[in-house]
Amino acid sequence: MTSACEAKGFPFIGVAKKNRNFYPQNRLRDKRKLSRYGANVLNRAGRSLIVGGKKHRLAERVGQLSRAGRVKLVFSRRPGESSWVAIATNQCRWGMKTVLAHYLIRWGIEVLFKMSKQYLGLGDYQLLRYRAVERYLHLVLIAHLLLTHLALREPDVQAAIKNHSAPLRLASVPQLQQTLRTMLLQDAFQRLEKRPGQRRFARKIKEIISMDV
């Protein structure tokens, strides 16, 4: 993955496994096991910084990482926790806060694809042609974008946006799907009630639905 990104000139950011070997400052005879090295660096040189509104203890080192080449490693640990992560990137000029901020964005992306697979059918396609798969992906993401638009229209969300409150608390995908179904049903009833011959029919359906609820 890292070599493919580098071949195309793309930056990459990812968690480095702690069983990997690291050579600080490209000293190829100075091999360090990441599991011990990262903990020592955090304890000796870690600094308390706020990233994404939360406090993190961060430290950084540049060198050679096995199977990844020259990278910057950013070691991160939350206050009160013993576990830590080593984030590797080929963008050695980025600062610690920038690297961690970019990495934290990945969580939102993972949630997007998880929700799309679970509720919007992202993993249900049976298409083989590349263009067909691409169009299917576009349709799923458009559906997610529509639901997000509905969520952003809610009064409490609008108030939070105006007050610059973060993070925004949006309704879940199933809740938004139900909201959309209700809106579409109401629109269908309104269209029927505008037709003189179908008003009674529309009212009867509404009564039946309300009884079921």
C-alpha cells in the first residue's frame, strides 16, 4: 500500500505495527523494535498537545521503517491511557499535529463506509464492469449525501452550526431513512389530495397507516 502511494506521488498515513523495525535518522545499524522504542520516546520526549479538541501526548521521529522506507513516525497516547499508536507517513515535513489531525479524519471515512454497507447496500452489488461498479458507488454516496443534507436541516443542528459548536450531533442513518420515507409519503398524500377524485382514497390510506402505527 505504501509503495503504491509513493509510486503515484500520493501521501500516505497509517498505523505502523509495533513488531516492525525502525532505524532512527536512517542509521541502518541502529535497529529498534517499535514496540519498545515508541514507548521510550513518548516517555522521554512526549509533549501534551490538543488536536481535534482533545489532549494527546505526542512525540515524533524520522527514519527508516521496515517495508515502508523513509517515514516520519508520530507516537500518540491519550491522557490516562497506557496504550499508544505509532502513525507513519511519507510526508516528513508535516508536524506532529498535522499528521495526527489527518489520521483522525480517517475515522469519519470508516464510519461512512460502514454505514453505507450496513444500511445503503454498498456491499450488495453484483456488477462486474468497472464503470457499472463506479456508478453504483456514486449512487450510494449520493444517497448518503441526501441523508446528511436532511440531518443538517434539523433545528438543533442549525443552531449548533450558527454557534460554531463542535462536534455536530447528527441523527443516525436509520433515523434519517425513516425521516425521508415519511417526507416522501406525505408528499404522495398531498399530491393525491389535490386531485378531486382521489381525496377520499388518500384520506382512507392515511387512516389505515395511522391505525397501524
